[in-house]
Amino acid sequence: MGKVLKNITSLKIEERLIHNYDAYYLNFSDLFENAGKIFFIMILAIFSFYKSFILIILSVPIAFIYPFFIKDKLIKKRKEKIMLEFKDFLRAIQTLLDASYSLENSFLLCVNELVMLHGNNSLFVRELRDMNKKIKMNIPIEMVFNSFSNRVKVEEISDFSEMLTIIKRMGGNVNKIIKNTIQVINDKIEIEAEIKTLTAEKQFEQSIMNILPFLIIIYMNFTSSEFLSPLYTTLLGRLLMTIFLVIYIFAIRTSKKILDIEV
């Protein structure tokens, strides 16, 4: 309970530059969005399995506590978002290098393109603007990007950071090495995107199957309520419905783990 209270006191209206991408501080939008989603699901479950208005009322505080226990999911979603923006950043950098711009100037010039693609306040645009400020202060570009890489802790971004450090130390044809590295990283990102596309259909089917039992029970309650009445009015009936609900939740969690493919 103390952990939840500590998280509540750390709610932020808006988080600008993120200092640690492995920590997530909920803002009020996150809180109400996720609480609303889980509360809707809880209403369906309670009405379907218990038909208890009292349990629905008691579920309200649980719904608002729930977002604090899914921070890992929110962190993963945030990293996936910045990876999408990073992929477009690599494409913009590669285009500018092909046009014979230096790496430092490429960092400065690709901001506008990313703004058009992802908006002025997107995660990577904010990070890139901060990096460009440091580059203008003559801080080495590899040090600037490495600082960002250490905070975000994403494999592809770490690979790009290591590449920058190596080529700045070893020299050589910088533009050619960078373009080759960008191609390798882009290929990996495309493979990950393809896997997600292939599993998207199954995930949609899973979502339909998850909600189908609720719809069936609700339909039967409206059309044949007397047939299901013993399940809601007797001790044995409520015990059976509880067992069914536990099995149902276990099945949902198992199906999600099967479709959660790590690359």
C-alpha cells in the first residue's frame, strides 16, 4: 500500500525529458485512461459472473490502483514508440548523409522531418533537440548520443551509439560506415515489425475470443434469466462462477504469453 501511495504522490501533469526510460511516472491521462479501461472490463466480469451492484461499487478504487501495477507494460509501450521514431530518424540521417552533409549537421537538419512525421512533442524529437543543444556546445556527438542511449536502454539504439563511438575513435570513411550500420539496424527493425504484423491478426482474434464469453452470458441473462438464476442465487452457483472466472483469467494470460514473441 505504501508503494501505491508513493506512486500517487509522484503523478505528473506532463513529463518532458525522460531521465530514465526504465522508470514510469504516471500522469493523470495515463491514470484515468487505464483505470477506465479496467473498470469497464470489471463491470462486464462482475455483471456476467456475479450480478452484484455492490461489487461494482467496490471495484472503483481497485480500478484506480490497477494502473500502478502495469508500469512494465507502459514502459514497453513507450520504448516501442521511441523505436518507431528512431527508425524514421535513421532513414532521415541516411538521406542527409547521401546528400554529403556531415553527421553533426544531419542531426540538426532531420528534426523538421521528424516533427512532420511524429509531431512537435514526440519522444525522440524532444531528445534530439536536447542532443543538438549539446552538440552546438561542442560536446562530441558520440558522448551526447551515448548519454541518451544509457537512459533509454534499447538494443538497437545502443548498437547505434556503440557504432558512433567506434568510428569517432578509429576514423575511416565515416559516412559509408554509418550508412552500412544504419542498414543493418533498419533490417532488424523491419524484421521485428514484420513479426508484429504477422501476429496482429491472431491478437485481434484473441481479443474477440476474450470478450465472447461475456457476450454469451449477458445474452443468456436477458433471454433465459431463470435458467441461470441458480448460479447467482445459491452458494454452490457462486462458487462455480468464481472457479469459471479464475479459469477464464488463466486462459487469457496464457494466450497473451503465447502471442508475446520477443525478437
